[in-house]
Amino acid sequence: ISLPPASTLKILTAITALDMASPSDIFSVSANAAAVGESSVYIQAGEQWRFEDLLNGALIKSGNDAACEIAENIGGTEACFTALMRLKAASLGAFSGYFTNSNGLPSEEQNVSAYDIALFARYGLANDTFAEIVRSEESKMEYDGKIKLLQNTNKLLWQDENIIGIKTGTTNTAGPCLVSAMEKDGRLLIAVVLNSP
């Protein structure tokens, strides 16, 4: 069953981007990305941020604007980047979904299965930058004297020391969604729930 993913889609955005750019790369913010609404880290047009800081904003604070900015800088346009996301998903054996944006905001065509999101998560956790970000309770975005403090939206991180991420998501269309991971006794467990109160 494929369902709207809400911000859990940012996992696919992150892994697609991390395969194509270095965390230290500098991205310039477009007016389009700065205008993306709902959950936001309030980046402004003309600002410059390190890619890793934008990943923090997208994965920890669930900033839709940060996800869009990543997509535009790597793909040229968000539409081109979502085509890359579809290719990345297929390369991981994930064929249930279709993606029309980088942040998970509602779109009539945008759906994916919980299983495929788990495939994205497993791939992401093999990347040190991704793994470090999604297990962080708090972080910050910092560039050119600007600092934004971020607190993770994933409350599981405070409940068990074995929890290592990964991503929350909620929209009216998707309902509450959670991708969680635990590492214990040498085993990695990933769980995905979509539209689950």
C-alpha cells in the first residue's frame, strides 16, 4: 500500500543529495526555496549555507525550505531533482512510490510504501553524515555569523539510548508518520509507520 509520506520523504531527498554533493559545499538560497511554507528553518533568499547545515535543517527541524534549497542546488530545479529521487528509489529496489517534491508537502500523485521508506532509511544509515544527523537530539545551522539552533522533532531520541533516528512527518493528508531505528546487541531495526496516531 502506498500512502502520502509527509516529511519522511526528506530521507530520500537527503540520500539522493549526499550521493551527489559534499557536506561542505556552499548552497545559495533562492527566492523560491525561501518562500516554501509550513515547517521551516526560515532561510532567506541570497543567504549562503553549507549543504550539511541545510541537511540539519531538513532532517532535524524538518525544514521544507531547506529541503527545497538542497533540491534546487543539486538538480537545478526541484522538478529535475525529484526525477533524480525517482531514479535513486529505483536503484534501491523501491518501486512503490512517485515523488513530485523534495519535502513531502501534499501532492495528489505523491505516495510511497512504508517498506520502501525503510529501504531509504537503511541506505541512509550507512552514510556517516546522514547517520550522525538523524541521531542528534539538537544541532545548529551556522554560516557567515548566522546561527540557528535546532531541536529534533523525533521524541524517541530522548526515551532510549539505543534509538538512532530517524525522521518524523505530519500533514493533514498524510497523518502522523514516523521512521524510527534502534541499534542494539549488534542488530539494526528500522520501523516505519504512516498515518498512524
